[in-house]
Amino acid sequence: MNKIKTISKYIRSLLILITVLHLFVYASILLFTDTSNTASQLSASYNVFSSFIEVSFKDSWQGFAQALSQEGFNTIIILGIAESLPYLFIYFFIFKLFGLYQQGIIFTYKNSFYIKCIGTSLLGWIGLSLFYPIIVTLVIRFTGQSKTLPMMINIGSTEIKYLIISLIIYAFAWIMKEAINLKSEQELVI
Amino acid sequence: MAIIIELDVMLAKRKMKLNDLALKVGITAQNLSVLKSGRAKAIRFTTLDAICEALQCNPGDILLFTENDK
């Protein structure tokens, strides 16, 4: 049990570090990068602690990012913040899960709930990546800032990969819940 | 549940306390309390055998079947 508590403590510290780094990189990009124009500036890269951290829209949002850039919008502000939100939710739920492990709470409904929340965050990310460009386009069009911005919806391999991962996480959470049910029933056998 | 546990009735008839029965049967008083209150999901034959031996009764004296109101 002590090993679990110690490992959980380290993982929680690591998660805090990753979250701070994540926010720091986005803040740095927003503050210090010239993101005013051109598709070539969509990928802003930073070398932080010898690792390569970047904000890029190479997959499903690439086309939309280019379209936004051509219309003169700041893609880092519009897409970057939305892209990092699901990550922050996932970090938060992993942090909470390991918080339970740190307290010695390993096999409860709450653990199952947090695992499910991680899966839900991933599903939310898929929903966001599908519908966020449409929402942004509609807002921009209705506010009259652009009339030529195209409506885009993309389903790529990343979305499918995340969908499979989130379904597997859901299955894990469900199996854990069933196992907890079995355990509590077993405890009521006299 | 259709099965009712009448352990408290038998304990009263034998003028025995729950803790004494728990000691004789060899299970904790908490577990016996779970059985008495009807929260138990199942009972082992070995436990039932030990309870019957301690209370000098038959399983039917402790377990009672009633029709479920549906």
C-alpha cells in the first residue's frame, strides 16, 4: 500500500508539472509569438527542457486553421485554447484518481467514476474537434467578421483512435464497477 | 426478500446474546448482525450448521419463507 501511495504522490506531482508546462507553453505562444498571419506560422514550436512542445493543427483542424489564418484571425487564440481544454480535464481527473490512490482508496465507485470521467473527457475532445470549427464559423459569420470562411467538419484517424481509447476506458470503468458490486455482495455472504 | 431470518426470535427463546452466539459459531458479531438484520446475500452451510448447533434448532427455525408482495 505504501508503494501505491508513494507512486501516486510522484504521479500527482508530475501531473502538476505537465499542466503548468502546458499552460506556460500556451501562454508563451500567445504572448511572444507573432501569430498574425500566414499558414506557415500556425506551428509555433518551443524547446522546453530539451523536449519539443508545439501547438499545431496538423490533423483535423489543419484546413480550418489555414482558412482562419487566410481570413486574418489568430488561430492560436481561437483553436489553441479549445484544443488544450480537454487535456486539462484529463489531467484533472487523473490527478483526482491518483489522489484517491494516495489516500489508500483503490477499489471504490469513486475510482470507477473518475476513470469514466477520463473516457468522457476524451469523448468530449472528439465532439469538440468535430463541432468546434462549425461553431466558430457560425459565430464569425453571424457577427459579420467574415462571409467567406468555409464550414468544415473532419473525421480523421486521430478521432477514431481517441474514440476507441475512450470506449476501452469506459469498458474498464464498467468492469471495475461490476467487480466492486461482486465484492460488496461477497462481503454479505455470512 | 422472501426469506426472513428469525435469528432474534431463536436468540430470545434460548435467552442468548448475539455476542455469545458469535463466539460459539466462530464468526464476528458484526457479521451475525448483518445476518440478523436480513442484509446478508447468502449464508454458508457451515455457518448455518454452527448456528443450529449452538441454538439447538433446525434451519427452518431460523429461516422462514414468505410470499413476496408484488
